[in-house]
Amino acid sequence: MKKKNKFYLTAILLINIFTLALNAQPQFRNKINFPDILGYRSLKCDFHTHTVFSDGNVWPTFRVEEAWRDGLDVIALTDHLEYQPHKDHIPSNHNAPFQIAKKLASELDITLIQGAEITRNMPPGHLNAIFVKDGNALVKDDWKEVVLEAKKQGALLFWNHPSWVAQQPDGIAKWYAEHDWLLETGILFGLEVYNANIYSPETHQWCIDKNLAVLGNSDVHDPLHFEWEAEKVAHRPITLVFAKDSSPESVREALLDRRTAIWYDHKIIGDKKYLKEIYSKSVSIDKNKISAIGRDSKPLLVTNNSDVDYDLNLVSANPNIQFPKEMKLMANRTLKVSVRAAKEDVSVKEKVTVVYEVKNLITAPGKTLQVTYEIDFDIRPKK
Ligand SMILES: [Zn+2]
Ligand SMILES: [Zn+2]
């Protein structure tokens, strides 16, 4: 009887384990194919997210799961310090989100950064402190005292959604003396040029003029897909950080050196030196010599080895050669285009320079990146 019991128990246990294994839904991480540049890793980051510990609707570990599934490398949990609508049910503890989520983050190799959103009227508006050590010590009446405490903890600060209509009804961001003070403290390293799906051109220009890092973050409150499924873009705003590795120290060093760009809405926004590298690491052309007679057209294969689509418009070229006026370089595909002489009787025996504008690589408000190719031609006139 005893033996039989043992057998049954083992059988039931095995069946239970088997059923559990069957019930566990497979989880997938989205692999983002994006080039590393200039000897740095291109980290995919979101530095602005909320949980139930302020006005968000998800538990902190959920943010880590989402980031893992989205293929991100780094996230910050940045709950509001001064806005605690769930406090009757969830105690106000500004260290709790990080403490709850850090174990899972380390298991999934997601770099988790402790943050807090200093939530004040304009000016100064909302400020995100990241690399915070003790969120509870940031609860103070005077916002300048909060900033100085954050600085004491070694935190860095960025200004969130400067053009937010709840604080700037015309949707135009304005710079105040309070922001000069933030610059003077040395703690302000960047500005949110993209907050969720809102782009602020004024904020973008300030980043250029004041040498601040461009940031694009989700500011997500609900499960991410609630907010993004209605958008016609594949992913949330991502801040690209060009860092030695994904450790918090390397991310911090890169942010202080302003090595960032934004990837959202089929666009990349950032300094020319980074966008140029991203493009040239993504796109290759198969030929450097084209030989033809008369108007005989020749194929040119342009391969895009990244998840970014590139949208090109011809700017200038040798008038004797016809290049495509537009090229849509779809992610992870090769485009075949044809080039040929403009007339039957031309002779071109030289390196031809052709310049394209990459319409979705934005270097400044209203300005795009230009890329130059040099292709050797040997075109003889048709007799
Ligand atoms: Zn905010
Ligand atoms: Zn927020």
C-alpha cells in the first residue's frame, strides 16, 4: 500500500509538472537589428515609465517583462514623487518600484535604473531624476532642494515633455530662468524631444544650442500595447545610447557625453556624426564600377542590413548619369535600381559623386542628413 501511494504521488507530481510546462506560455524577445557605431554598443533605452507606485496601472516587474519582450536594453522606473493617486491602497515608497523589479531585471539582463519624476507646475515643470539612490529622500517642499538632494545622490536630470499642452496650452515649449538654474547646477544633461508621440521642435533646437542630450521616451502608464497599438509605428520611442556596455556606469558616462539619438515613428533624430554612422553601417552598395555603352541600364543593388527603413531623395549628381530620384530602402532588404547615361552619345570615364538626402534621419528641426556616394563610371557613347 505504501509503495503504491509513493508511485501514485510521483505520477501525480510528474503530471502536474508536465501540465504546468504545457500551460506556461512561450515568451519571446523581439530582436532589434540595429548597428553598433563608433566602437560603442547602440543601447535601446526608455528612461520614462510609470507603475502603480504613482499613477501607472502595472506592477514594476511588468515594465521589465515588457522591456525584455520589446528588445530593450535599459529602462528607468520614474514614478511621480508628488502625485500618488493610489496611496490609499499602495503605500508611498519611492524606492519600492526599483527594489521590486531589480531581481527580474538582472535575471533578464535588462539594466534597470532607479528614477523619480519631480512633478511640479511650470516652471520648472516635470523633471526626471535617474540614477537615484534614495527616492524617499527626494520628498521635499522646495523643488530646488529636491534637485540639490538628487545631485548629492549622484543622480542626473532631464526635463520631461517641455511642450506638454497641460502646462503650455499652445504646445510651444518655453525656456525659463529656472531651467538656466538647472543648467548651472550641472545636473541637467538632456531634454525629452519626444514624449510618447509628441515631438517638440523647440526642445530639439535647445539640445543643439545648449549641448544637451536628445531623449525620446514612452512615459507609459498602462500596459505598453494599450498605448501603442493605435499608433502606426512598430515600437515605443526609444532613446539610443551609444555606450561601452550596458552597465549603469557606462550608460551614465554616455549620457553625460551626450551620446544619444531618438528612434521613433520611422525617424532617427540626433547629431549628424551619429546618424551618418548609423546609416553607413546599415546600408551598402554592391558596385563601385559601372561600365556601359550608350543608354544601356545597369543594376545597382542597395542593401539595408538594419531594422530601420531609409527614405532617400536625390539631391545632386553628374547630369550625364540618371540616378533614381527616390529610393525607399526597406529594413533588411536589397533594393535593385537601375542607372544609365542621360543620352546615347555621352562619354563618362570618371568617379561620379551622387548626393542623397535621407529624409527620415533628422539632424535638426527641418534638417535632414545628406549622404554621398562615389561610383566609378566607364560609359562609352553608342556609335
Ligand atoms: Zn510628466
Ligand atoms: Zn511621466
